[in-house]
Amino acid sequence: MARATSLDVAERAGVSRSAVSRVFTPGASVSKDTAAKVRRAAAALGYRPNVLARSLNTGQSRIIGLVVAYLENQFYPEAVERLSKALQSRGYHVLVFMASNDSESTQGVIDELLDYQVDGIIAASVGLGNDLTRRCTDAGIPVMLFNRRQDDPHFSSVTSDNVGGGRQLAEFLIAGEHHRIGHIAGWAGASTQVDREAGFVGALHAAGMALAVRGAGEFNFARTQVAARVMFDVDAPPDAVFVANDHMAFAVMDVLRFELGIEVPGDVSVVGFDDVQLSGWPTYDLTTVRQRANAMVAQTVDLLLARIEAPQTLITHACIDAPLIIRGSARLPKGPKT
């Protein structure tokens, strides 16, 4: 059977061909009665609009490229799902590409995205160099950074208040009368790591304290396990540790409890950052800072689509508040004496 065309649908529904086009164009104005007639006719004929052909006519693919460095951290699968659903609800399709944080890998992904003629790019946990910045700008493709920031006048970004979150964690541990406080850091090239540590260390210094010990897990589970073994298999280990994200905090807690026989929080308090779903499970019951994924996603989508629709829209760097979530992995501050 020959494939049905929009003209076939228009004739069967008794409307114009342009009316059929409006029914299948997201955001186009069309009456409910016309839309119902067109969709009934389309269903009867087995008609589906040719999205690729329409993109050639309009100059818009209605495709957003989503670039993610890794999905091992539970925060990112959730964020990718929410970003995809939010964009789809606004009439956009999402292409997800994996990249690492080296320039060669990211270069190849951006090449593919430009080939697909995407309308916009969201880079989640990925930084972009100056050359990629220029190429995207020259192509007229707006770029949003999600959960990352860069000092670049061409990119808008959405992050949590990482500095404030780090500060809250330090103040909480200080109030719990911890005296040897350690930190297991993530990847040094990530703004999230830099800002969280800056807020944490700044609060320690304000209280006349300093980090007792520092390790690095690079946002990697296995490397974090190694860092935890080194940090705690000593005569005078920390009595508290801030781990740069929840994913790494789980690795630390597993090593402490199941390899080294150290009780959490009896012997050492452990705190993280993100508040992924697993953090609230009784297995970990992790005190952490919550990244408000819904608010971050909504802001990201609004800012990106605003740039697509009006390229002159100002670059914006949004910072979403990040509350402290107190659970059972850290010693609680003592209440006032009565």
C-alpha cells in the first residue's frame, strides 16, 4: 500500500492541507474540532507526519542534543529522564550522547550533534573548550550547562548552590563536635567539586579549623574505595568525612563498615552531596545536601528554549538553593543544656 500523505488526510477530513500541518505542529493554533477530525482521518489512513521533511521546511529539527559524561552516579540517570520528559512535553525530541571529559571525546560528540542540526545542546557533567564554544556559537546553536558552570560568556548554566551546600555540611559537622574532619574529593576539573570544597573548607577556616586529611575519588566508585582505605587505615583516622557526592559516599561507607570494621556514625560521621534516592534507604541513611533536580531541570529547559526562540536572550547563570538533609550517617549536634 502507498503511504498516506497529508493531502489524503485533508481530503478525508474535509479540511485544508495547511490545517493538517498545524495539527501535527507542536504549539500551532488549531481548533479542537478541526484537530479531532484530522486525527481521526490520520488514524484511519495510518498517516504519520514526516518530521525530517518538516524540519527542512522550517529550518528547525526540534531536536535537543543531551551530552552526559557518565551515568554511574545515580543523580544523572534521574536528571536525564526528567530533562527528556520536560523537553518532550514542549515538543522537542532528545538525542543522548555519552562523552568523557577529555577534549577529543567531546569534540567527536559535538561534531555528531552539528551533523544532526540540533536546535540546542545541554551538556550535563561535561565541560566544553574554547574551540567547541566557537563552533557552536558560529552554528547558531545555544548551549546550556547542567550541573556545571564555566566562566564563558556564550553559555548559560544551571547549578545547585554548591558553595552554600558545602558550607552547611561543614557547619553541621562542627556543631556535632567533630575535630578531625576529612574530605574525599571528586574530579578536580568539575566546578561542582571546586565549589563544594570551597564552601566546606571556607566554613572550617571561619571556625578556626582546617581539613585534617584529604583524598580524591575522582567521582569513581572504585577509586573512592581506595581513597577510603588509605584515609582510614591509620592510627588516627578522621572522626568525620565529607565525600563530594553520594555515589562516592556509598563507597566510603561500604569500606568502613564491611572491610575496616568502623561504625558509621559511631566511630565516624559520613556526609555526602546530591540526595539521590538510595541515600534515603535504610542501608545508607545518608546525611547529605539535596540537589533539587526538578527545579534544575525546569530552569534548564526554560533557559534553553528561550535562547532557541530568541537568540538575543541574555546569558543566565542560575543557582538553585540546596537544603541540608539530616539522616543517620552523622552524629547529631547536641541540643542546648537544660
